[in-house]
Amino acid sequence: MNVQGFVSTRAFKLGLFILCLFPLARLVVLAVTGGLGANPIEFITRSTGTWTMVGLLLTLSVTPLRRLTGWTALVRHRRMLGLFAFFYASLHFVTYIWLDQFFDLASVARDIVKRPFITVGFAAFVLLIPLALTSTQAMMRRLGRRWQQLHRLVYGIAILGVLHYLWLVKQDLTQPLIYGGVLALLLGARLPRVAGLLQGMAPRVASRSG
Amino acid sequence: MRLLKPNDISPSEITPPEIYRERRRFMQGSIALLGGAALAAAGEPQAATRIAGVRASAYKLDEDKTPYKDVTTYNNFYEFGTGKDDPAANAHTLRTRPWTVRVEGEVKKARTWDIDALMKLAPLEERVYRMRCVEGWSMVIPWVGFPLAELIRRAEPTGNAKYVEFVTLNDPKQMPGVRSRVLDWPYIEGLRMDEAMHPLTLMAVGLYGEVLPKQNGAPIRLVVPWKYGFKSAKSIVKIRFVERQPHTTWMAAAPSEYGFYSNVNPQVDHPRWSQARERRIGEFLKRDTLMFNGYGAQVASLYRGMDLQKYF
């Protein structure tokens, strides 16, 4: 079986699903063993935020990777990656509302209005909701062309996510800049000329690995 | 086990660090059993030495002390990396002997102090202080040290000495973090003369009755409990008395976010986050941040008539 064939198996999908659960499993293990450090709530907030960004970037890497490799079957897993990004974003949001603010909704509202990094983070989360709701096959059919237009929102969401991270760190911008750099590459890969270039490389790569 | 003489342990101490380390070993054992030994690798505190002859003091708090393990594994000390667990993992390369502290500037008696002489300069006492980080978390720490005023008196400042500047060691060989340009090194902090002379202002050489762990700013650091934590410079090598207000490291890094005074103030927010509440390490719910970190009765008079929104 070639790579293309393997990518389209149920085993691959299951493996990917389990891999996506790893960050959550890690948090649970650390929580049970007292490994979350001195400030567990900060640890959980950071971790779920990190994995939301990773999920978004993985989702956005599917199309460039497909063009580069010619493995069209990759697209079948994009929805799952996107939904995992939403799942970790929800955990991140719940951590903030529950563990960090303890349902002090007035304080949450003040934060959203006053703190730019929370404003953009909240906006990114809200914008993810319609994408998650319309991720089903039925919704894709119902929305037709408009589905793709709607789901282009993810580009803006990822940019807001990087801004959220950039504006929150105290001084060391290394981490958010890494995420920003990867995002810039993935968005750049969508420019028509670059996309064409990637596509041009596809057959060679595919035949070598196939 | 050796029996301790009565004055070896201060009366306010409840749980000795041995117990914390015991718990820690137990926890590491449990983690290892679960196959996660690697997870526990970061942040092993050094086996510290007890400081003899530490006196109890009137500076106590009716609040739970933050466990030794948390005090020594959750640190901001950018000279060893910007992650909270970086200092505990990296500070072992710091050499705390020989160590000297140069006292100079607008003083009659400039002098280079050997650390061991400094530790005998005045009786060492235990003081339990709140520590509020500008990031919104706090601890309660039993420091061992002596009032900075004792050192200042011996230096005999001239009339030109209006401020005191503190300089942290800047050695890329011992401090991997200073190879990164995240801040301008060396780390510089400063106090107004009356703040430096205030009886609360402490030169700390230990915590929990033991020699200061390296990640906490060994061998000697400043502790100014009514100001945000970054004002309390660590691993100090120079104390300069100056006429002009020092340009501190965080002021240089982000002048709109960090002012010279940086007094704990729940009414003056950091531009990017609220300072109204804080998470006490070890507690679940946030608690209200107190004006001057709860030391208003002692220090509010220093700032009478000042607009604290302006002089943040």
C-alpha cells in the first residue's frame, strides 16, 4: 500500500484521533500526579491555548501539504483537526471562565472590553463556533459555495490567535513569533503563485514516496 | 538525626523543608511508578544548608506560608531563562562563593564586601513577607536576612545620595539566560533613599531557615515586600548610591508598563491586565490584592501627596 492509501485508512484516522487526545491525556495524568507545578491553573490555561494554536496550524497545513505531496486523502482528516482545535479552544475558554475567573462574569466582560489580548482571543473563539457548527457533511451540502467562503474565516481566526499570544506575553516574544512565523508560511503557501509552485512539485514527490 | 538547638529553628516555622522534600520524594516515586519519571526531572531544589543563629522577628503573618517546593521551583529570574521552571533547572551553574558586593557611589565609605562578612554585618532574622508578582500571583515567604538600612548606615551616604541602585551579576558563563537579548543586562533595580532605609526593606540571604537557593537569587538579594517582585533584585554584585533616579531594566524594556516605583496597587492596572486580584500560589480562588501589598500602615506615608496613577 502506498502512502496515499495508508493515509485514507481507518487505522490512520483512529491513530490521528488518539494522537489529538494526547494533550488532554497529558494534562489529566499531570493533574492526578501533582505534576502541574506551583500554578496549575496557569499551566492548564497555557497548555490548552498552545494546543489550540497547534490544532489551527495543523488544520491550515493540510492544503499546502496536499499540494506538495499530492496526497489528496489528507483532506479527509482536516475536519477532525479543525474540530480538535475547537475542542482545545473550548477547554481554554472554560479554564478562563471557570478556574481563572470563577464565573465572575462582570469581571470577564470587563476583561473582554479592556484587555486587547482577551478581546482578540475571545473574538477568535466566537468566530470558531460557526465553523464547528457547519462542519458536518449536511451543512457543507446545504451551504454549497458559501461554505468555503465561511470557512475562510479560519485564516483570520489564526491571526487573532497569534495576536492573542503576542499581546499576552510579558517580554519574551520567542514563542508567539514562532507560531506567527509558521502561520505566515502556511498563509503564504496559499498565494496563487506559491500554490502553483507547490503543486508543480507534487508528482515528483508523490512518485518518490509512492 | 541530629537534635537541633532551640535557636536553630525559629519559632514561626511550622513545617521544616525536610518534610517538603520527603513529600517531594514520595511524589516523584509515584510519578515514576506511573512511568512518567521524565516529567519530574525539572526543578529539583538543591539540598540547602541551614543558617545558624537566625532570630525570630516581629515580622510574621497570619497567612499560610507557600510551600518550600513552590517557592523554589516557580521563579522569575530571566538570567536563567524566561520560563517559570527555568531558574530551578538552570541556576546550578551559578557560583555563589567567592562572591563580593561592591558598595560605591555617593558614600564616604565605599567598600567591597565579601559575602561571608556581609552575612555577619547584622544579626540575621526571619521575616515572613507577602510577595506579589506583577504578573498577578503571590506567595508568602519566610526570608532570612538583615535590614538594608544596616548596610547603608555603614556606607555613610553623602548628601548627594538620593537613590540606591542594585546591580545583578551578569555572567553568560554562569547565566545561560543573559545570552538572550530579552532584557538589557545587567539587571538593574533601584529605590529612593527613604524606601531603601525603610525598616521593611530586607537584604535576604536565606529562606525557610536555609541558605538562599540559587534560583531565588543567591547568595544575596533584595526584598521589598510592598513592591512588585521584580523590584527585588537577585544575586546582587553592586550597590551604588546615586543622585539621579536609576533607569531600571524593566523601565527600559517597557516604559509604559513598568514604572520606577512599582508599588503594589490594586487600583492601577498593568496596561494589559488587571492588578485588582491575585492568585496566591496553592489557592484555588483569587484573592483581592491589597494596597501596598498589605503594608500600607508602614509605607503609605512615603508616598503622601504623590499621584500614584502617574508615579506607578
